[in-house]
Amino acid sequence: MSLSDDPPGPAVPRPAALTHFDASGQAHMVDVGAKRPTHRVALAEGFIAMQPATFALVAGGRAAKGDVLAVARIAAIQGAKRTAELVPLCHPLPITRVAVDFELDPAASRVRCTAQVETVGVTGVEMEALTAVQVGLLTIYDMCKAVDRGMVMQGIRVLEKRGGKSGEWRAPGPG
């Protein structure tokens, strides 16, 4: 056996260190003070599947509580702005833009939510984009739960991010 700790065989990449833990394993907020500000962008998506009758209410803007997607868009933007209050180790960021879109998929009776968040800062906005998507989908659920408690939120993920030291990243597969 070699002096390495690795077993013989093909090299297996080691996972990156978790940045929110110090050397003794204690959770901490990452120090970003030495980083230089850059333009940062993140795009996330998620879906909510529902019964066809519920989908028809949402698509037609006929839900009893009003225009579901209009309310969900405002909620998603608010979610992005409040991410640091919800996720304990996130830095509060000066968000410069949040764009939220909804796409209707009648064949699958589901709604796709996308959120693009931007800032000029020292840390990325992936968490803000993910929070925006999730809060948008939660709002759809809240507004429609009286007629469909079986709705399912799924596929929430970062599609791409740009800016900072790590540059560009895109999710593999269809987005």
C-alpha cells in the first residue's frame, strides 16, 4: 500500500470543504471581507404540480383569492429580499434586480417558476434565487390549498450562476 490515505484504484475526487464550518466543526458565517465586489447573477427554477382543475383556476386567473401568479410574483421578490433573515448563515445583500417568471404547462398541470437575482457584491445570490422560487411556489400552494392539498413542489434548483472567483456555472441537463 502507498503512503497516501487513498485506496488503490482510480482517483476519486474529494468533496470540497464545507465553508460554513471552522476547523473545529463549529458553524460560522463565512468572512467575505477580503473579496472584491463583482456583478453576480443567479437563476433558479422550480415547479408545482396540481390537479387539472386547480391548474385551470390558476391559468384562468379565477382562483377565489385573486390572481395567484401576480401575488406569487410579489411574494417571490419579497422572499429574495429577505433571504438573510431566513437562512441563518447568509449575508444580507444589496440586491439590484429580481425577475420572477411563471410558465404554465397544461399537459402536466404544473407551473414553472424561475427567478433571476442580481447584485454587485462580494458573495453570490444563489440562495436568494432559490428562496424566491420556493416562496413563489409556497404562495401558489397557499392560495390554492382550499381546492387542492395534494400539490407537489419539485425540481427546485440553481440553473446557473455568474460572477465572483468561480466564474460561470450551469446545471447539467435540460433547464
